[in-house]
Amino acid sequence: MAEDTNGTTPKPARKRPVPQAPIKDGPGSAGVTVLAAEPATDHVAGTSAAPGNATQSIKDGAAKLARQATDKARDYVAEGKTRAGGALDEMSRLMGDAADTVDEKIGAQYGQYARSAAEGISGFSESLKAKEIEDLMADATAFVRKSPAVAIGIAAALGFVVARLVKAGLDAADSAADGDGPPPSSTI
């Protein structure tokens, strides 16, 4: 071996073994046999799991989950729409009933305000019931785009109310679990 310029002998390079294809005997074979690869199969479902099929399978699964989530959300929105319509109808009825009391105690002019409010609530309830879910979503989106500050304020107020309701429910559950009832009422 030849010496390097600094006086050391270089080490010979290691040779890596090269995989050999099996040799097939016979004319026209060129000495090489090409083995056909079988597609991998999914042991659970027994379906082909080639890269293209796996990707398609994942896409199909995601699309199915998205459809299920959309259907579930539509069901919740439809149920919420029905409940909101019923609650608005009840509020309108209570406002109409209260208008008579307002007439007696404060005056007919203020009772008319209560009746107008009841009619407005009733009209809103009817329009809510008549609209399709897609229309409601489009209206909500348009409202948020038109006045985002008001939408954020409404969301914050609703969040506060929900938090207070949850806290009140948790406090009531803790009281019931402790065996404590509501504080005794005193009459004066």
C-alpha cells in the first residue's frame, strides 16, 4: 500500500455486500428473475393497504366522520331552534299576561309597551320557526361580519350567564351532597 503524505498508510475501504437477484436459468431470461410484489393486506379488514388505497381509506373515513358530525350538529341546532321557539312563545305569553297588570298598576300607556314587546317576541319566534337552519347560520354569519364587537359582547355575556348557571348548579349539587338544604326562610 502506498503511504499518505503525512506518513500513514490509508485503510482499505470496506465493501458492502450488494444484494443479488435470484438467477433464472433459461433462454431469454437475461439471468435475472423479477419477483412480483404482492400488495400488503390489512389483517383486520382483509382489504388491500397499498399506499393509494390507504390514503383513500383515510379520506373516506374522514369524510364519513365529517358527515356524521354535520348531521349531529344539525340535529342539535334543530332541537335548539325548537326549544328557543317554545321559550320565546312562553315569554311572549307571559309578557301579554303581564300587560294587564301593568295597565292596572302603572297605566295603560305602559301596558301597551308590554303588549308591543310581547308581539315583537312572538313575531321573532314565528320567523325563527319558519327559517331553515342554513338561513339561520347565514344570518348569524352576516351579523358577526356586520358588527363583530356586538357579537363578541353577546358571546361574552352568554358565556358569563352559562358560567353562573353552571356554578349555581354545582353549588346546589354540593349542598345536596352535604345534606344541607336551602337556608331556612324567615318571615318578618
